[in-house]
Amino acid sequence: MTGLRVETGPAHAALLGVGAYRPARVVPNSEIVDAIDSSDEWIQQRSGIRTRRWADDSETIVSMSVAAAQEALQHAGLDARQIDCVIVATVSHLLQTPSAATAVAHELGTDQAAAFDISAACAGFCHGVALANDMVRAGSAGYALVIGVERLSDITDPTDRGTAFIFADGAGAVVVGPSETPGIGPVVWGSDGEHYDHIRSREDWRDVLSSEEPRMPHLAMKGNPVFRWASYSMAKVAQQALDRAGVTVDELDCFIPHQANNRITDAMARAMRLPSSVSIARDIVDAGNTSAASIPLALHRMIQEGEARRGDLALLVAFGAGLSYAAQVVVVP
């Protein structure tokens, strides 16, 4: 035996296409305030959210993913049969197994693709981009599809004053493939497991099944500690991602953080001393917090509205339950 043969891929990878799906139902704050004894003004002051999207019964994790993926493929000029791997980032696919990704791959018409879900909460999409980038460059996938998708309305307690107004539904997707020039910078990622319970399911399924009344295992969040952690820690992670990519804040065109809270976004921008020339994603105002879907949805909107243009440098920063986080600089497709 002379040794194992190994595969290598192209030197660089990039985002080649972006797609999105937003549920049809628009839910204003006025539909939420009575159940949590709140007001539209209070919600906007606390989060920046005016409306959010909630999915109906026909808008499933799989159907929303497929719709977003099809747009991303069209944007990239690719056929689904060219996709070698489908990665779905979600925490609201309510089947323990099989993965949503296998169904998405089948619906798209790419049954030979590797397909799997990842659970990194709001940081899941950036984790998926990092994995896809490495897979393409290593030669294990020619093209990879990364989808962030959530139906958080299924697992949100409508009477919980701390979370009922925050979470929403939707899907965003990108195609990652080979590039002649670098299109995805080094990922800075990690987790702060000491505080893993700051955002979590309130109950596990054993608690649910043993209860007298059936209920969903709703999300619970310690809002103030999460706010402090994200505002302080994520600006440092963002700067590390810029440094590793060799990009200064003055060279940056777009800042696309996880759409968790406008006040967190503002705190990060101040800490990083972002110049006024940098466009900042504010998708949360009309879309709410869509967890793993929030960054691709925000990127898609910025492209549609002309705030992000082909070739721009965009900094993606995501953080969420775990407490997990990831950040990278990408070139806008």
C-alpha cells in the first residue's frame, strides 16, 4: 500500500447566490401586546421591532427552505442537481429525525447530495457557511447549499413578556461554490457554555409528556444577561473576524449582525467604531428575530434595496443559545 489518495479542491470559495422566503402573514405589535400587558411603544424601544412574519400551516420548515433555496440557485445560475451538500441550520424542525435537509434535498431534486441539519441556534447559518466553505475548498463538495430556517412561532409562549414579541419565522439560503478569488474569510467561532441556559427550551420532551396538559417546549431567555454578553463580547468577535480577514472597518461596506435586537446592533457598531459609510442591517424592524434565518434574510433584503452590492465586503456576526457564536467576512454575490 502506497498510502491513501486524498482530494483537494479550489483555493477559494465564495457565496454565489442568495435567496429568501418570508411568510405571508404580517403580525404587528398590536396583535401581541394584550397577552403580555405591554405596548407597541415599549416593544419598539426594547427591540426595534414593529412587525414580524409568522408562518401558516402550509409554510413548513421544508417548504420555506425549498423556496429560499430555489431563489439562491437561480441567483447563482445553478441547477439543484449540481449541489453536492445541503446544510440546514434550524432549531425549530420538530422531528428529532430525519433531518429537514434530506427532505429539502429531495424536493429540490438532488437526491445524491449529502444532507444534514445543524443546531447552533442563531449562529447556525454562519456555522453552515464556514462548513460549506471548508468542504468546497477541501474537494468534498463542488457546490454546497446553506439554509437558515425557523418557525419559532411554534415554540414561542404568547404570554411570555420576555420572548413573545421577539421571535418570528422565515428562511434564507446561500449557494457556496468555487471562486477564483477569496470570497469567504476565516471564521471566528466558539461557545460560552458556562451560560448555556441563558437561552433554552423551557422543558425537555420528558417534561412535556409527563405534564397533565399537552404543550410545546417553549423558548425561555434571560434577556438582560444575554443583552450584556452580546453587546460586550460580540464586538470583540467581530473585530477578530475583520483582523483574520485582513480587513479594516474603513474597508467594510456592510455590517450584518444576527437580528436579535436593534440596541445590541447599535452597541456593537459603537464599540467597533463603524464609520457612517458602512450599511447596517435592520431587518429586525419588520421581520423580528428569525434565529438561524436572520442573517441570510437581512443580506437578501440589503441586496434588494441596494444597500449591499455585488463585490461589497460584508461582516456577518451571529450569536445565540449555547452561547454559541460565529463571524466571518464575505464578498456579496
